Amino acid sequence: MSAQSRRVLLAKPRGYCAGVDRAVQTVERALERYGAPVYVRKQIVHNTHVVHSLEERGAIFVEETEEVPEGAVVVFSAHGVAPEVRDEARDRRLRTIDATCPLVTKVHNEARRFAAQDYDILLIGHEGHEEVIGTTGEAPDHIHLVDGPKGSESVEVRDPAKVAWLSQTTLSVDETDETVAALRERFPQLLDPPSDDICYATQNRQAAVKQIAAQSDVVIVVGSRNSSNSVRLVEVALDAGAKAAYLVDDAAGIQQSWLHEATTIGVTSGASVPEDLVAGVLARLADSGFGDVEEVEAVHERMVFALPHELRKPAS
């Protein structure tokens, strides 16, 4: 097979979304302002390379606030936290900086509003995901987790006429639509959130991978396995017609056997993946004869989020 017949379709947009960029910058600026160590509750974003890079600069990642020394600086991750976590931090006199993605904050606000109106809230998401835990904490007595269309079959509510749905921001758009449709069959008066909960970046990256999937023998998604939006990109690629799709942390994860019979490789990356990891994958593919790269843009992104207010104030 000639090298000229081999090509890469590179999805755009890919990689960092505005919420991830804001979260990573938050830790970097906190280290500059307060000096090391700066503590971070949970992984700031779900990418092992990003976490290791920040650890090298002096960030210390912990699972719970009780691991942070009293009075220290702690950053809350992009996935959001429950109110009880904020209370614990206050009790320990921690200096908190909230890097929660504003789109996750929007879902938290919706949960509080529906709960105040005494609605049962059907939260579409994956059990154990940090974002789901944080959102559930806003209204634990009102929220019922629904994990996919099958989860809609067993959920029970107090009053079928007072039910609303919300979702984790990083889900598959198509699967969420299927889940909402299944819920609406059971609860015809199901109330929609004021706006779509699945974040713009998740939707845009899924739209981009759909454009390249049908033309690709193999789709390579760069991202960590604990990244929900990255895992969804693999699923979306397969559903959209890719013959095969794989998730890799970096170029080292690519297996030569994937490339033997391929003429077109699709490449994209999850919303918490730095561009240098994608560049490494492209270099690895070029070494295997896939040097012709065509970028395919589905949506033009311009979204930017301001840093947390603690880092916008002049340093004391």
C-alpha cells in the first residue's frame, strides 16, 4: 500500500474546552500566587498527563478535604462538589478556589430550583461520576439517578405530574435523547431543563467525530479512561460508522496492528486533552505512513470562561 493512499482525518473541535482550560489555569495561577503546595480535591480534570504535569509544579491531589492541612489553599475540580464539601472546607478554615465548570454550576442551580418547587428530579448520568455526586448533593432528597434508557424502567417518583430531568454534562447526546424519550413515555408531563445540560464542547466534539467516523477505517480518540466525554467519543464513532475505534492516553497506546489494513485514520481528543498529546499521535501515525492530515471542522468554537474571582483580585 502506498504512503500516498494513507491519510488522517483530524476532527475539529477537539481537546481542551473552555471549562477545562479555566480549571487548569486556575491551578497554575494559584501556584503562582500562593506558592506550592496548592491542594486540589480530586483530579482537576480527567487526564493523567495534565494531573502529572501539575503535580510536578507543586499541586497535591487529594480525595477529600480532610486530607488538606487546616488553613491551606484547596482548589475544587472542574466537576463540581456537593454543598457538604464546601461546609467541610469552611470548618477546616481552608482557602477555597472553585474551578467548577460554569456549565456544571448551571446544572447545580437547576437542581436547587426544581427541588425548591418540590419536583422529583431524574438525573441522567453515570453512578459514581464526580459530577453526578456533586449535583446529587444539591438536592439529595429529590434526585433519582437514571443511567441510560434501561434505567428509566425502574425509577419511581412521588407524583408523575411533578417530574423534571437534568443530565450530566459529558454524556452522549444521542443516548441522552433516547433516555429522555423513554422517561417521557412513563412520565408524559416530564419537565425539561431551561436549556440543554450536555455542554457545548461535548456536543461539538461528538458532532465532529460523526463527520469523520463514516470515512474512517479506525478512529483514535486521545483521552484517559476515567474521562466520560472521551469514552463517549469512542462510542459515538462506532455508532456513526467507524469500523473500529480506540481510546489511548497518548501515542504509546497505539498498536501497529490497528493500522495494517487501514487507509484512513480518524483522530480526535476528549475535552481535557492538551494538544501536544494529539501532536504526538499524529507524529506516530506519520511514522507509519499516515502523513497526509486533513482537518475536518464541524463547529467553530469561541467560548471562554473567566477565572474564579479569587484569582482575578489583586494579590494581597
